[in-house]
Amino acid sequence: MISIKKLISVTVSASLCMGIMLLPITSIPASAKASGSIQVDKSSQTEDDNVETFGSYTFTLPESFDDCEKEGDPDDEAVYYYLGDYDDVPALMILKESLLDYVTSSELKTLTEDDEYEILGYFKEGVLEGEDFTNVSKTSKTKIAGNPAITFSFTGELYGENDVRITVFIDKEEVNIYCLMLLEEAGAKKSYVKDMEKIEKSFKKSGESDIPEDLAAAVYEALEDVSSYSARSVFELVADITDSGESADLTLIMDHELEALLGKNKSCHMILTESMFSDELGIKEGDYVTANEFYILTDGKSTSAYYKEDGEDWETEDLESDSDDLEEIEEYIGSVYDFEFFEKLADGSIDYEVDPELSEIDDSSFYVMQMDLTGDDLKLAVETQFFLSGVFLEDEIDYDDITSHMIIYVDSETFLPSTVEIDLAGVGEQILFEMIGFEDADISSCSLVTDYIGFDEFDEIEAPDI
């Protein structure tokens, strides 16, 4: 543990560091300044040109930084990105200093991760000590490029009244402390906090793989911040069926469109479309289609349900908080409000592999996670990705002794899932029997594909116009 004597030296050092950081750029010593201002213009650049270098790390700037002005070089002690006017807020500053300003060489040899977090805590104390800052947040422990890190924020008089967010991490091997600080006008309508989070997640040692050390944990961490999302899940089964000695082809499609609002006012809107066609049975595509639609809307005090069966009028029902109907509905739709499979994936109980190269699709890049699932893990994946029907199948299908391959495409910037594909050929016969009643079938293909269309694009789901 760090001694009280060391605490004093650490807080003083942190305060001095902040004193340098908060000086206008014109007041910074020449040794800490770059040769000039650089306009970052990426209009004709490739994605690789978004990658910046500072110290021994690289990181990726999001599109919102395309027109920023940059001050500083990779080998300097500080680099600055001005997102508005030069030498003004909003601005992102990235700085580094020697870890030996905080510990001795002998202490460095025995420094544990707990010690590193303790030093980072003292850093925060040094920043805040003696200042009349408000809205001081709790310390959030995290990791940056695998290194111990903390994040905190506050409001204070710096460049006028500013909202400030600081993330600081220790690189023990390099014997340096890195600090990222975002300054914005207090209460600004446009905030760059989410962009700063993307930058932090993109930090990696120069020359190292782009794949995060624990991609599953990064995905679930990103999902925990989601307040709403929209998605589309398509189940498709192609088979040859036999009935009374006669064979025929059959294609069954179930298409679910979902909007979900999370949190205390959790609500959802879903459209379920089922279709079936067969050339040999004379059922053309579009001949047999049914569409059902429903809303479950909560305002924090009461819950209302709206249901419209194919071609019929809307039916409505107000549900009491302790009613059996509400409990039954929540049992069926509960999976749309959480990401339980991703949580289990993040806790390390499911093995997965990540493709060594990013997949480039429509000008976007994705990490590709692949895994084989069986038993309860497969059941949970289907429930999470197939929304309402997934819960139905959970009780009707035996997933034991069945192995299915699953692929997850993860956005390389946001770490949010983009597409999830599950090969369900192994349970296709069971699904066909439960849904239609055919026992004798040769399954050609059976798959479930979920596309996450958008995250945090709405904060309300309105009731239907009935």
C-alpha cells in the first residue's frame, strides 16, 4: 500500500499536472508545444487516417473530430484537439508524465494493480483539492488498453464555466501515466463525452492487434449504456416435407421488427410477420402471410397493452402492476429489455474466438466473434435474439445434444453488436413440428439472423392511433 507520506507527494504532483494542463496553449512552455496548428481534414482520407499516435499508443478519432485543429506531436508531453475555435473549448487534451513522479524505482518493482488504482485515486484527490468544483462524480474504475484506469467528471471555472471529464491510466511497463481530459462549455447542447469514450476504447499499444483483450466484456459494457434500440430478427427454415407418402418443398419465414425502450419506463413495439410458400404445393410467395402487431407501454406508474391481430381492429388492456396478465406478458417479452446472453458471454463462461482481421462491410469495420453453442447456452441465445418466439421455443425445443454455430459482428468503433447469425439446422425438425405439425422433414437450412438497426435513437414509444 502507498504510505501517507507518498499520498502527499502524489496529490501535489497531480495538482501541478493539472496546473499545466489548464494553462492556455500560448502559456505552455515551448518544449511542450508542437511546431504549429494542424487542420485535420479527412475528406479524402481512408479509415486508417483516423488513427492518431501519442506516446507508445495509437487511438482512433471519431468522425466528429474530422474538422478539429490539433496542437502537438506524438513525441510531445501533450497533444490538444480543438473541436470549435482554436485555443478554446470544447477541447480534448491528452498528456503523459513519468510514473516515477509518484513512486520510487524500488516501489515500482512491487507495484500491484491495487496500488495502481490507489495512485489513480490520489490523482483525483489532487485534481479536486482546494477547488470549488461542483457536480463531482464518483470514481469509475475501468481499463484502458488493459491498464488500470479511472474516470471522473466535475464542473468548474476553467475556460469559463466548464464540464470536465478526465480519464487517467497507468502504464507500469512504460513507467508513464496518461491523462485524457475533455473540456466543454457547462451544459452545452452538443457533448463529446460519447466520442471520448470511443477514443478511450480504441487505445492500444502501437503495433499490437486491434482486437480488444476482452471483446465480450467490451460489448456488454457498451450495451449497459443503451437506453433504447431497434432490431429486426428473421427466422428462415427451408425443408422437404413428407406427408402420406407425398413430398414437397416448404419455406417458412418469421420476421420480427422490434423497438424497445429500456429503464424504468421499459416499453416495446413489435410487428410479427409469418409467411410460408411451396412451389410443389402451389403456395406462391405472398399467398400466405399473417402480421400481428402489439405495444406494451409503461409510464412508470401503469402499463397498457395494445394488440392487433392480422386484419382485425386494435384491442387494448390496462394492466395492474400485480396482475397475472402483466406477469405472463413480462415473462414472454422480458428478453427484449435485457441482453442476458451478452452478459453471460462477458462473464467468461462461454468460449469464443475472434477473427484476426476486421470485416469490412459497406464502409464500416466489424470484429467477428465465432462460437459453438449447445444446451442452455444455445437456448439463451435463441431467447435473446428471437424475441417473443424465442421464449416460446425455449419451452418446446430440446437443445441438449445439439450444437449450433453462432457469429456476432461487432462495430469496431462503438463495440455494439450489429448482426447476430445462428445456424439452427440441428433443431429445425423440432421447430417445424412445433409450429406446423410435420414430423417427417429433411431440413435444408434453418437460421436466425438478427440485425441491430440502431441504438439510442429515440426516448419514447408512442401509443398507436386507434
